[in-house]
Amino acid sequence: MKIIYFLLLAGIFLIACNEDNSSVGVNGVNTQFKLYDSNGVEKTTFKSGDDFEMRFSLINLSGRDLSYHYTGIPVFFEIHQNDSIIATSVDGLSFPQVILGDEVKNGETFRDNWIAPNSLARDPKLILPAGNYKAFVKHYGFFDNVKLKEANPVEFVITN
């Protein structure tokens, strides 16, 4: 019985120590959320005025194709500072509220990204001042029989 408790505790510990900001697979579906500079290098420190990329991916290793449905867009990104939302990938944009569907086949990866901190409609362009921020990704696709874990936010710094 002690071995079962030890294995359970070890599993919880491994889940909590997930350092690459990917969620532990839920029914074989893994997600990952990271930030990159304009050269494609993973980073968490950027200069004020520089664009950077937020990347979200969902890897389907469930052994079956996954259908999903959404309205608007299936994924959007946010930048927070303290308790305030500073920018989103959908600022100033609108979307028809039509229910759409798609699927991620077994073994395939769904990807989405945003060149932050400005949406296509933001005018004037936002320049993030120096400070500490958090990046979030929200996925609003509703998968058949699978509930996705939210990706952990990524803390990042803007310098002068």
C-alpha cells in the first residue's frame, strides 16, 4: 500500500514540476504555450517597442481524431500586467458568431500564434513600457469528450 501512495505522490510531484509550460496530457492531448523573439528564439525578456511571438500548440496523441466546435476564433492571446488586461490578439476585431467545426487528427498538431502586442486592428500601435507582464492563451474550441487543461501563463519582462 505504501508503494501506491509513493507512486501517486511522485506522479503529482512530476506534474507540478512541469517546467516547459506544456500541460500534462489529458487523454493523450498535450498543449504548449511559449514566447519567442522576432528571430524565433524562445525568450521571456524583450525590449520596449519590439514585437514578439506567442505560440500555442495542441498535440493530439489520443489515438483518435478529435472534432471541435467554436464561435469567433478558437484561440486568443492576452497580455496582463498586475490584474489588468493590457492587450489581446483580438483588440478592435469582430467575428461572426457562427458555430464552426474542425478536427485535429490523431498524431497531428494544431498551432496558433500572435505577433504581440498589437492586433491587426490596433491603431495607434501599442508599445509596452518596461515592466513585468504575464501572457495568457485561451482556447475556446469545444472538443468532443475531451476537456483541455488551460496552459500555464508565461511571465515575461519588458526592458528599456
